[in-house]
Amino acid sequence: MHIGTTLTNYIIETQRGIQGATGEFTGLLNDIATACKKISALVDKGDLVGVLGSAGSENVQGETQKKLDVITNEVFIEALSHNGHVAGLASEEMDEILELPKDAPRGHYLVLFDPLDGSSNIDVNVSVGTIFSILKAPEGVQDPKTEDFLQPGTTQVAAGYCLYGPSTMMVLTTGQGVNMFTLDKDFGEFLLTKEKVHIPEDTQEFAINMSNMRFWEAPIKRYVDECLAGKEGALGKDYNMRWVASMVAEVHRILSRGGIFMYPLDSKTTAKGQEGKLRLMYEANPMSYIVEQAGGASTTGRQRIMDLPPKDIHQRVPVVLGAKNDVERVTRYHNEG
Ligand code: AHG
Ligand code: MN
Ligand code: MN
Ligand code: MN
């Protein structure tokens, strides 16, 4: 594929030759691209169109919703519900899965999404994103139930995110590596700008919310202490640290220049009956698929994330992802402890 080709062309090309391909998947990715372009336009306009600030409501996650959490969720539903490419939708911002309108045509895919990731950053004009995970609906199922969405990450047929940063970028995997597309806002197309990205096995950059240190388990504390000890410590090299508080931006940085990202188990969340902060179905699984496809690794510290059998649509999990050797080291510390 040549650099500069459109996302649509890229999908058509990669689908060509796949037996039984009907164009439905191509249509679905186009719907998602359309939703992301709309969200990008809203994020760009920001305060000019009054979309910033709180919506005054709370979602099923117990988070105060930003206006844009609600609006972007609607944009996604609108772009995906009427075209016959999906059988059902699930979102971080909806208590239950979304059943399609009775008269809407049905497709074969399930889409799970985090419409606005890093939404605490929206009011301070820092990068936010959208994350999506695509599954196949079980054979013959037209009106899926929640159980039909509870498939392990290994069954994803595609996953991606759109980053609304200084430029808008769509990053996508369909299981053949990871490619990056940049939105040309002059004519409204995503164009291929980086092919087959690779995360270096080793890193000297970690990302974690250090304010939670006192709540972490010993293995994470040990690894971060070693990063902080630098050249003089067990790792024998100096580390740099970043924390954007938008997972999309962190993962994008790791795909672009390497690194490790951690949102580990902590006693603050276990006290609330949750295992970690990030959502398995809308954040951890799609990001794990992308990271693994780029040669990185992704675990809870104890188990590969994509192997987890989901128990709940809004399930939370600890996440450690990025540079293979560092992720393996953190896993080893968990196993030793
Ligand atoms: P969301 O805005 O979709 O609720 O997700 C926010 C997540 C993730 O993007 C980020 O890595 C993390 O929460 C930030 O957490 P802290 O507030 O603890 O920094
Ligand atoms: Mn949220
Ligand atoms: Mn999120
Ligand atoms: Mn969100």
C-alpha cells in the first residue's frame, strides 16, 4: 500500500481477495471514520460551539459525564445504527448494550467503544481520543444480548483509535499489523501516513499515575522504584516519565517512540469492588490488540489481557502494556511475588 492512500482505499485493498467478503466490513470502518471526523470537528471547535464542560450527569462507571462524553456517544450511535453493518453496540457511556431500532437493517458485527477517552482533558485543551473494538456477532444472531458481547480480546476482528491531537489520526489493526492515517482536514479524508509500526522491545520511558503509588501492589512499586533509581539501580539505565491521562495519547506515544504504560491494580479501586480503572471491553482489549500487533505486549501483570474471559460488559482490569521486555519484567515481578 502506498503512503498517502485513503483509509477507504486501504480497507478495500486489504479486503480484496478475502473469500466471502461482502463490503460490510469496509462499510463499517467507513461509518466509524465518519463518526471520528465529526467528533474531530466538534473537538476542534470546542468552546466556540459550547461543547465543553460537564453534562451534570453520571454514567454507569460512576463518572461525571462531560457534555462531549454524551455528544460523542450520540455521534457514534447515529453513524453506526442505520447502515446494516452492525448487529449491536456497547459503550462506556451506556448502562446497557444498545439494541438497534426495530426497522434498521442488521449486520454481522458488534462494536464496543469509548467515544471520548481522556475526557478529563477536554476542558484544558489537551489530547483526547476515541477507542473502538470490533467483534463478530455469533452466527445467526440478529439481535444480540449482553452475553454475545462477552468475547475475549483474541476474537476481535479489528480494533483502533482516533487521536484528536495537534492533528487527528486514526490508528487501525485488522490483524495484519498497525497502520496510521492522518486526517487531511482540507478535504476530509484519512490518508495513510505510517505503515506497520513497531514498538521497540526495550524502553527508557514509563507512564503511570504516580499519585496512586501508596495504593499499588509490591511488584509495580518495585519496577517503578527501579525506573526511578536510574543508572545506579537494578535496571542500569535512566528512565524518563510521561502521564497525559488520556490512554489514547499514551498508547500513541508508545507506538510512535516506545515506552511502557501502566494502570495497575490498586487498593483504591479494589476497595470499590473493581479490579483496576480501565475498562476491559472499551479500552484494554482494543489497545492490547493494537499493541500486540505492533510487536509489544499487554497484561494485567499476571495474565495476557486478550485471554481474559469477560465477566461483565463494564468490567475493569489492571493494564500493563508496551515494550515487550519491560512488560515481561513487570510480569516476572508479579509471578515472583
Ligand atoms: P475516560 O476519559 O474514557 O473515562 O478514560 C480515562 C482513563 C484513561 O484514558 C486514562 O489513562 C486514565 O483514565 C486517567 O486516569 P487518572 O485520572 O488516574 O490519571
Ligand atoms: Mn469516562
Ligand atoms: Mn477511556
Ligand atoms: Mn470515555
